[in-house]
Amino acid sequence: MGKLSDVLRLAQQRAQQMQLPYAGALTPAEAHEVLQLAPGAKLVDVRTRAEWDWVGRVPGAVEIEWMSYPGNQPNPQFVTQLKREVDPEALVMFMCRSGARSDKAARAATEAGYPACYNVLEGFEGDRDANGQRNHIGGWRHAGLPWQQG
């Protein structure tokens, strides 16, 4: 339990430094470690169906779109779907492509009464490199964490 506490404490310190309104911010490797150490923890992938199908999926992740595809419109049912899929008392980590949508999802979940929300920094694909391509700098896939092609 000490290792889990250490990882969460670091994530909480990041959140304070970044002035985030939710519990913490994790690197992809830390998020994976939390999934291994905290049996009730959930990873919520908020990318679009197209991203899951064409880019890849994280095995066992709860998939709830933050923005709908096609059209890139906000999902008005996000919180309702989250409540249907994830216990509000669970430790919940949110991930998107790069960490921006998942930040918004963590904020919305916190406002909806989820006290243990964490954003996965870098997301699934990480930041763009000098050539404008992802998957070379940061991200879940680049870290070599479990994923499947859509």
C-alpha cells in the first residue's frame, strides 16, 4: 500500500502545483501502476469511438466519449454515462489523446461528486514531435503500456 500512497501523493502534489480542481495528475506509467495496485480503480478513456477503433484501445478501460464523433460536439450525457459505469467512490483516472479532454472530464466528474479524479497527463498518444506526429513524445503507447489496435 505504501507504493500506491507514494504515487497518489506525487499526483496530488502535481495537481496543487498546477492549481487543478481535482485530486491529481498522473503520468501514463503511474496510471498503469495505480491500476495494478488499486483493484477498484477505473481508467476512463474519453476519446472518440473513431479514436478507439482506428488508433487503439486500452484493455479494461471504460470508454465514454467526451466529444462525439463525427461532428466533435460535447457529449451531453457524459456525466450520466459515467455514473452508470463507474462508482462515485472509485478512484477514477481519465485519459484522452493528449490530456486536454481528460482534464475537462476530470473537472466535470469532480463537480458531479466524484472525489478521487485524476488526469492522465500526456494521454494515449502524447504530444506532437517536431514533425507534427504523435506517439514519439510521451503518452500511454510510447511508454509501452498495454493497448490493442482498434
